[in-house]
Amino acid sequence: MDTDTDYRRIRELLERAVALGREQGTLQQGNAHPDYKWPPLSAVNSPTVGTEQAAYYLGRKGQTLREWACFDRGPVRPLRVNGRLQWPVPRIREVMGVPA
């Protein structure tokens, strides 16, 4: 087989897979969390959330929030519970302008 033919065939298969994923709603854009992974911020009833969930709500990556915690900066300050970062939901709502 010709290398160009192989690449064309692979590209066609990938394009079909992407189109199918978009049709079925299973393909997510970018590196954001899938929408179904976390409930809407207005529906969260726990006082705190973990780093990845807070990052999703704030539109940042988890590592950015860890940096905020490490250098004590950013719009939200985490709580440290048993060595883990927990982010206060009321403050996230305030920053994002979501009513409680």
C-alpha cells in the first residue's frame, strides 16, 4: 500500500468518527470537562467542592487553582481538609455571579 493512501484512509475514518461523535453529542470541544460530569453550580448543595469541580465552574484548569492555593492568590481561597483542597461553593457562586 502507498503511504499517502494510508494517510488519506486514516483521515477519512477520523473525520467520520468526529462527525458521528458530534451527531450523537458524545464529542466534547477542547479539554473542558464533559457537561454531564458536574451538576450546574446553582444545583450544588454541599458547602465545598474539590479542585477539579471548582476549576470547571471557574473556567480554569485544576492546576491553576492549585497555584492559587500554593501562592495564596486568586479570587477564591480554598480550605485545607486532611491535606486536600476544598473550595467554598458560596464564594465560587459570588465570583461567577450565580445566585444561591
